[in-house]
Amino acid sequence: MDRQQEFVLRTIEERNIRLVRLWFTDVLGTLKSVAIAPAELDGAFEEGVGFDGSAIEGFSRTSESDMLARPDPATFQILPESDGSAPDSARMFCDIQMPDGSPSWADPRYVLRRALSRAAERGFTFYTHPEIEFFLLKNRPSDGSEPLPIDNGGYFDMSNHDVAHDFRRAAVGALEGLGISVEFSHHEVAPGQQEIDLRYADALSMADNLMTFRHVIKEVAIAHGAHATFMPKPFRHQPGSGMHTHLSLFEGDQNAFHDPSDPLNLSKTARAFIAGVLVHAREITAVTNQWVNSYKRLWGFGAPGSIVEAPTFVCWGHANRSALIRVPRYKPGKAGSTRVELRSPDSACNPYLAFAIILGAGMKGIEQGYELPPGAEDDVWSLSDVERRALGYDELPHNLAESLRVMEDSELAAEVLGEHVFDFFLRNKREEWIEYRSEVSPFELRRYLPTL
């Protein structure tokens, strides 16, 4: 037994923890959990906990259903109680294995581990820093009607008696109690919309943190008489919820993206990484924006009266918030802070798969020596289609069906995700699109029923 396992067992005994929750995710990013008694944890470390993989989205066929969840002691955290009482439960994330102990190719955490290992072979560590947006709602209607936001606040608004203010304070406290460092929290642009930014961490830790984040946010919301949703666009006439993600590569303690001699402080490595993400942007969008509703956020500006702040065109720029990738101006010249910001992902993606495929695209640019095109200086949203075509700005897919068609032909996506996850993801998402396409929407009933 290693030292981390010994620490976990000792802490559980000292803190009188009565329940240990073992967490993992399915291919779509849904959090799964099995609870065990502390007495069973020694065996779980040694042999894993068996479960039926055929009952988990994308894991295995019925004939290959036996799988093992092996807890990772490095992810151990005691879970705070929402009522402030002494905690009596803890959680650990698991790596999914086959009965012979080999990694499961269907495990999203393994997909990310594999991508990180490939980067590590070239001496790189991948760090991410997400800005997570979501809505707080008064209700969660099940009949398809529009929900009610918890408040009428706007960007950076504050009220000492506001539910959202108290919620954010409680949420930040709960997250930091779990060892998840928060940089900022504030009210976003739309009524009921919140943003909490997590401090940068290596991509695997951050993916674990994001799954914990979504769980904690929903629990704290319920404790405050509200509902939290990470749905990309729940309101037609308001901005959607994105997850702008800052990215950087380090070589040891050195930021591989930083070059003090460059006007933008971007190294050759950073420029090739950006170029890789741009070249493969359309191929990876189905993973970073995996739901039918994701494209209402990306392309919602077509509706009269709608508001959009999401990137839709494949370009990059220096501090240009209309570009898909921007190079922030924060702390210019400071080596450790040089990074790039990818603005397309939404907060409902599977973070393991999203980080893996973003890294894969960037590494392809580095390995193949992609050249970075000139940056966008204009407001890309305000340009005409003719002007954008002249500048060479391609469009992100307009809907999930188009996104899947592009991904299907992507060698990069198949390589990064692995054959099993790649095939299941495409099959599952095609079914989602077919179901959505066959739905008769309220729009159609309003538009056509009175006149046709």
C-alpha cells in the first residue's frame, strides 16, 4: 500500500468518515457514484469495485459487462455538509479498468490520461483555467416552458440581499473546502446568470474539479431554494452559458508559451498550438459543444432580439473577444501568465474528452509545425459574410448534425478519443439529433397551427 492510500485510510479513521463515494463519468460526462463503507476501501484500492459496465452509457456491451472502478487516492476529499454539520462522507475519483487490470478504453478519464501522456513524452504539462457560466433558476419546468431566472441582475451587479450573492458566497466556500481554488465569482450578463472561475491546474485535476464543481453548485443551489443549470442556452433572448478556457503548456517550471522577444510574448510553440486548434476547430466542436442546445448558444444571434457573445468563426486575435481564440492582455510580459483562451466550449461538455481533444489539436500543430495565420483585429461578428470569406475565417458547425459530419471524417478525433469512444459518441449523438429533428416544436405550433 502506497503513502497516499495510507493517508486516506488514516484520515477516514481520524475524521470518523462513515461513507466513501467513488465517482466516475460516462462517455457523455454524467457523474456516476457508488458508495462503500470505510471497511471496504482497502479492498477497493487493491482490487477495485466491480460494476456492470453495460448499464453505463458507452462503456461496454453486455457480453463484456464486468468492469472495475479503482479509486485514485490523490483525489480524496471530505465532502462538506450543506447544513454546516460535521461531515461524515468523502469522495474519490476512479479509473475504470477491465477484470484483468488493464485500462478501459471507454473511460473518459483514461482518454485524457492518454492525451496527457503523449504531451509528456515531448516534455509538456498541460494546464487549464476555465471560466464557468451557469444559470440560477426559480423553477425547473418539466413541460418545456421557459424557466424563471432567480434574479434580474446584470454584469457584475451586487445586492447584499440577493439570493445569487449569498449563493456564490456559499458555493465558493464549499468549493474551497474541497480544495478547489476559486479565482473570481460574479454575476454575469443575463438575469440569473453566474460565473465562477477556477484557478489554473493541470488538466486531469481540473477535469476532476469541474465534475465536482457541477455537483457542488447544484447542491448549494438547492440549499438556497434555487435550481442550477449548465444548459448552454435556456433563454432565447439572453446569452448562453459558455466555459471560456485558458490553456498553457509548461516544460518543467517554464511556460512553453512565453517568449519575451515576441510582440505578443507568444513563443513558436504557442503559435503552433493555436494554429493546431484553429485547423482542427470544426473537427473538435462536437466534443466541446456536444448537445443540440449547444448550437443555440453559438448561433443564437439569428433570432430577432437575441443576444450572443459566443464565437462562431475560426480565427484568433489579441484581446479580441469576437475571435474563437484570443490572447489575453492580463499581466503582459509576465512569463508564467502567458496563455491562450479558447472561447467555444460550453459548461455542459465532458471535460475529460474536451481537454483531451483540445490538447490533441494543439499538439498536432506543434508536431506538424503549423503556421499561425494573421490575427483578427476587427469585430468578427460585425463583418459581412463576404468580408469574412475574404479574410479566410471559416465557420464553426451550425448544428449538431453538421458537427458530427465533420467529426466523422476526423483522423485527429478518432486518434485522441480512441475507436470505442469515437464510435459510441457519434452513434449516441446521431440518435440525439434524430430525436430532436422529429420533435414538433412550440415555434411550429405557434407559427403554423393558426394559419395552415
